[in-house]
Amino acid sequence: MIISRQKPLEELLYSLKEYNKIFLVGCGECATTCKSGGEPELLKMKADLEAAGKIVLGICMPGAPCVAPQIKTELAKNIKVLRDCQAVLVLACGLGVQSVKENDRLGLAVLPANNTLFGAVMDAQGNFYEKCSMCAECVLGETGGICPVTLCPKGLLNGPCGGMNKGKCETDNEKDCAWVLIYRELEKKNKLDKIKDIHKERDYKKSSRPHKLIMNK
């Protein structure tokens, strides 16, 4: 799940200062779940913009605006309204914003309403935690399902640094050292022999950006 948070209204109004007629796009998946681009947020944004003197001509809520067929369908449904708009404000992550831009046939200004924070898992209480850095070299099979690249501030692959103190990270004494967590998990699973494995330094070419995955060759 991609976690995003709405920008301050003042910042949005500044980015919209040249545009009066606005169309809003939400996200039925990630942004809905983290409450930055679901239906309630769209309606509140509409009210806030109108209170600031903007004209919101329309709203749409694709299931996932980052999926081209879904946003194309929604834009096509609203093409008449969009022809009268000057800008599209997207309440989604940066992927959704860029997808809307790439699939907009009218050349409108496409602007982000949200800041994209991180990829996360959600716990049973609805809290979000960053667990994966999408580094393209997954070591979870060797580290008990705990990612040292993400959970260790230094991304260490072969045990804790010298700053670890009583099981806590030197950057935050309230935070468990990632490698202490890995040790405990491997111990629980009787896999402590894996702690002796030496991981080669990461091949950063694999995580160079931008990535692509071509499916239709």
C-alpha cells in the first residue's frame, strides 16, 4: 500500500492560483484506506476549494488511478465536464498523479493534492508501517522475514553496527535494533545458523530508477 497525506490547503491554493475551474480525482484503494483521497476527502476538498472561490466542476473516483484502463474509463465518462476545466487535482499518490497526466487527452494541468510518504503494511488497528524499501534484492528469506534494508537506518546487511546499545538503535533508544529483531526471529524458528551467512553488498544498479517491467513483448 502506498501511503500519502494531503498537502496543506494553503499550498494547494497556491498551486491552483492560475486556475479557477477544477476537476477532482480520488483513489478507491490506497488513498481511501489512509484517508487522503477517498470520497469523504474529495467532498471536503470540494467544499474547501469552493470556499476559497474555486469552481469544482466534477469529481471521479477510479478504483486505482495508477491503473491506466481505470483512469481512462473515468476520464472518458467525464470528458464533457473536463473540457470546461482548467486543472485536475489528484488526491492520490504520485503514481496516480502521473497516470492521470499520461492518460489526459485534453492537456490539462494535472496537480498533486497529496504528498507520497512510503509503502506500508497495515496492522489490525489500522496503523501503517513502512516495511519494504523495494530495493530489488530481497533478503527476507535469510533474515526471518524482517527487512534490514528498511528497518535499519544504515541498511546494514550483516549484523548490527557498533552503536547498538542494549538491543536498541543508536538513532532512537526507543527503537529495537533491526538485527536484534532478526536474531530473535531466527532463534525462535531454530534458524540461527543463518545469522552467520555473509550477504554481499547490494548491487545498487538493480535499484536504479526509473524501473520498468515490460509485459507485452
